[in-house]
Amino acid sequence: MTPAHFDDLVDRILEDLPAWVLDEVDNLVIVVEEEPTPEQDPTGDGLLGLYEGVNKAERADYWGAMPDRITIFRGPHLRLGLSRTALKAEVRTTVLHELAHHLGIDDDRLHELGWD
């Protein structure tokens, strides 16, 4: 999958989010990078996505802050060796999982939503 197609896939996933999720997103940028840096993935386990910021559940006196950041990594996704359909599902799972971190959703709720 080319970088442009991968970007488009992430964009389509974001466009298809439920309205309640979009209403809750605040001060967030989502980017696609080819690979995580060694600082982002110190164990080299093939990090698929990363949330960096202060989740909404923990914000107090939150103003003037730089945007939270979600990074989706293309290379590790492609190295999973999945079919195109399975890859799309895995990218969707990664995007939803990282968005859940932004929203302050815990792992139990992620499971209930099917985002794990």
C-alpha cells in the first residue's frame, strides 16, 4: 500500500467515526509516519500507533497547550503481512485504540466498544 493510499485509509476511518466521538475530540492532531523513532518504540516491537498528550479525563486547567498527537505508523502495519481487507481492519483498530487514549477510555470500555 502506497503512502498516499495509507493516508487515505486513515482519513476514511476518521470520516466514518461516530458523531459522539468527533464531538469529544479536542486539541488533537493525527498524523501518519513511516516508522516510529527509537524513542517512540524503544523495544523495537513494531509500534503501530502512539498517543502523546493529556487525555481528556485528566485535563484540569487545560488551556494554551500544544495539541495532543496521535501517530499511526505505516511500516509496522505493512510488515504484518495482512491481506488488504485485514490491513484495513487493523489500521482501523489502531486508530480507534489511540483515539480512545485521547478520550480517556479505559481498556474495559474499549473492549465493550470493540476497539481492542
